[in-house]
Amino acid sequence: MRSNSISKSAMWILMGLLILGLGGFGVTNLGGGITRIGSVGDTVLDVNDYARALRAEVNAATAERGAPVSFVEADAAGLPQRVLSRLISQAALEDETARMGISVGDAALRDQIMDIPAFQGISGDFDREGYRFALERAGLSEAEFENDIRTETASTLVQGAIIAGVSTPEAYTNALINYIAEERSVTYAALGRAQLTTGLPVSTDADLEAYYQANLDAFTVPQTRRITYAWLTPDMIIDDVEVPENALREAYDARAAEFNVPERRLVERLIFPDQAAADAARAQLDADEATFDDLVEARGLTLQDVDMGDVAVGDLDGASDAVFGATAGDVVGPLETGLGPALFRVNAVLQAQTTPFEEAEPQLRDALAADRAARVIDASIEGTNDLLAGGATLENLGDETQMQVDTIDWRPGLSEGIAGYAAFRDAAGDLQDGDFPEVAALGDGGVFAMRLDEVVPPTVQPQDDVQDLVAAGWARDALLTALRAQAGETLKTLQGGETFEDAGLTPVTVEGLTRQGFQAGTPAGFIPAVFAMKAGDVTLLDGDEKLYVIRLDDVSTPEGSEGEMDQIRSTLRDSAANDIAQDLYLALAEDIRNRAGITLDQQAIAAVHANFQ
């Protein structure tokens, strides 16, 4: 049996070739006496496997962001932990495979390797020299690579045996469809202060005191963490960063295509099988017997099928002169193309745009200065950590570095200032008394370090400090209580079969509501309330200073064409089966890890990390 997935070693090969092609990001290969970072049972966690996998993750993050990702930023994002967890799960499966004595024969191994595109030449056949060269570049011997392929394929067999045949019960699929696609029709009306037929009582001091005591949670400041922090972002030092003019001009030249956009056309192209058909279509246009849209439709195509988008002169080969000599709305041709004779319709003329260096300079300067500021900060991290390790306080950092020092009373939900950074919020939530301050990345090129000064327990605000909030809350509750009392008789009449109009209400009727739906102008609990009702039920729902009278008119099961429902059913069934299979695999990996045991060499892991800094 042949694995359908590329093995981990093949993935390192492919990633290695890509990295070499990009230049500047060599695959990490550790030498010396360190060979492993740990083991799962008898299966070794190879130090070079970990280094390669971690390098691949960092490079992927760099490509996604479009700027270098430092190891500090990668560590803050959890990349090392993610890679290590993945390698441990793979090693656990390999250890179980070895224990069970499962292996892959030479013929299957040969087929697996020959099918890897990275080892195929221009003709598509296996390239023996290319195979050897790629392995050398990746720092692998043929024996190591082939052993990894054999082990990976055998592990895949075990994994496949665990999850093969997983299916979703039909009743479960039906329940999912009904839950997701069930629709409900409702009629509702909102009652507010204008609909109240009685006056509102005036609150007394005793009323306000009782409301305050009954709602202390609403007037309690949650637990806060008083944190001292030092931070530095590119914006803080960008004005101090000098960008020489030659760097600006180099950046301008590198982005020439952005600042000097040639004239372009929005064009549609209709290709014909031969010249006769193209000439006949042209004749129809000239005689006003058909429009360009008619010709497209007659070919069984849509305008989307013939749309070329915006094109430059060099995109049209021999048709360029005619197309770029036309104005918006013109149809030119037939003109010869590599696909056959074609008619071209020009939908719009996009004039050339040229931004001279002098106009682009401020934008370029901001971008280069921000990049250089981020690099300055990244280069300062090691020195800052050395200061902290040497006994410097955060306050000392404010005196000896460019970092700014401040304090914050942080609590979940706070997102102002430095709390606007997810990295800071995550770190603040985990911070413990006595934790040693370390420099961490903010995600935009900035860094921070923090110290927990005090945990302030939840504090009830004195009533005098929140008297306006207490009065507003009491008035809101009093209004809803009065509206509920007034709506009692209305509820009975609606349950008895009368219409909303008979009850003196102005109704709104909505059809086709789903659990994922939204009804504008209703409170947050509107949809859950509707789906907790039975057909014919009438209920009341509190809103913000409004009371909602809701009647469920109808419940409809999912409908649609047979093909649509089959597709939905298939998608839900497959998704549920995949979830079950994934849970089984994770349970298997966890069981293997528990039985085999995991050992990790933190010094070896730290040695790998040191190569990235």
C-alpha cells in the first residue's frame, strides 16, 4: 500500500530547495555531539529534524508577513512549541509502528521516492543525480532519507488503519442538517415607553439602595493586575532613524512598477474557432444584427468567461495596437491571437500613472524608516536581556535604553495602549508574582518586558460613585416591569388566537430565520428565544428599555433541490467523519505517548534555538 502523503523528509527536501532558491535562508544543520532533543519510547527525536522543521515554520511566517521574523517573535507566537508537539506525535506513531513490527517493502519504497516531484527531471522521470544532489543540499544521506520514508509510510499505514472506515450515523447527519438549516417564521412587536399606558413610579432612596445591593456585580470593578512594563515600538524611534537618499532611490527603483503604471485597458476577448466564424460575427455587429453580449451568449459563454481584466500593451501580442488605439465601448477585430481569431471589446481606458521620486519619497521614507527602526529594536534585544539578567530593573531600562516605562491596571477586555497588542494581553494573563522580566515581541517589530506589582481583587464601587448608573438601571427595570404587567392580558389574547392588530400592536413578520441568522432591531437573545419556542407559542423577551412580544408562526424543515440537499448532507457527513477520525488519531497518539513515555533534553532544544538568534 502506498501513502498518499509526502513524508516529512520529502517535505524537508522540498522546503530546502525552495529556501536555496530564495537565498539567505539556509537549512539549519547542527553538528557536534548533539544528535537528539529527546525521545518517545525507543524513537529518537532527531535534533536536525527539529531544526529543519522549526526553520521551515519561521520561513513560512516570514513569507506570510513579508518581513523577517525574529526568533523572539517566533517564540512569542508559539512556533517552537507547535513544531515540537507535531514531532512528538509523529514519533509516537513511529514508535508504535516499530513495536507492532510493521514495515514497508523495497518495491513500495522505490515507488514512493520516484513519485516525489522534487526528484523528477524535465522529462518527468526520476533523476538519479538530482535525487543525490537534493539530499546533499538538505544535509541528508540517502540511507537516512530512505529510512525516514520507510518509517513514515509504515506509520501512515497504522494511522490509516485507525481512521479507515469512520462514518457518521445517518441520524446524526440529519440532526446536523435540521439544526443548521431549519427555518422559522415569527411575528413580533416591540413595546416601549410610548406604549406604556400607566406612568412610571418615582424612585426613592430605598429603591435605589435595594437595586444597588441586588446588582453589586454590575458595579464591581473586576480583578486587575497592576503591571509595570517597559516597551519600545518602531513608531517611538522612527523620527530618530536616518534613511540615506541612495536607499530611498534604490527602493523607488525596486518599486518602479508600483509608482509608474503604464496605460491599461479593461478588455473582453471573444475567440472563434476559425476566421470565417469571426468574420461572420463582425458582420453581425456592423449590421446591428447582434451586440457583443449577444455573440458571447450565442457561444454558450458568459461575460465572466471572456473577461481579461485590465491588460497592458505587452499582454496582447499582435492585438495591442488595435486595442490600445480604440476608445471605451469600441469592439475591434477580428484579430489573430495564439488561440485563434478574436473580437475585443474595450470597456474602459485606464490612463498611465506616474509618481515621480519626489512625490513617492515621503511614503518610501516612512516604510524604510519603520523597517530600520524594527531592525534596531531587534538588534537591541540581546543587550536588553543582558541588562535584565545582570539585575537591571524595568525602571533602569527606561534610563539606559530607548524603552519607555509605564504602569497599567490590566484586566481582561482592556484594549487601550499597550493592551491593544494580543501578545501583551496573553502575557499579562499568564504573568505571575516573581516572574523574571524577559523581552518579548509585540508583533509589529516592537518589544516589551513586564513585572507584576500587585493583584488587586475585585472591588465594589461605592454607591455614591455610581449613583447615575444605579438610577438608570432602576428606571430601566421599572419600565420593563410595568410593560410586562401591561402585556399580561395582551399575551392571553394572542394565545387565544387573536391577531397582533386586534391586540393594538404594530407587528413585524419575518420568514426564513435560521440559527445563524440575525434580525436587525432585536435584542441579542432574540434568535435563541425563537428557536426555544414551539409553533404557536407566544412569549415575552426583555430588551434594552423595550419589551418584545414574539409569536412563533411556523417551523419548516430544510428544503432545496435534491442536488443541493445531497451536497449539504455529504459535506456535513464528511466533516463529522473527519472530526471523529481526528479525535481517534489524537486519542491514539496520546495513548502511545503515555505508554511509551517522553523524554526531552532542554539543553539540546536551547542549543537549536541559539542557532536562530
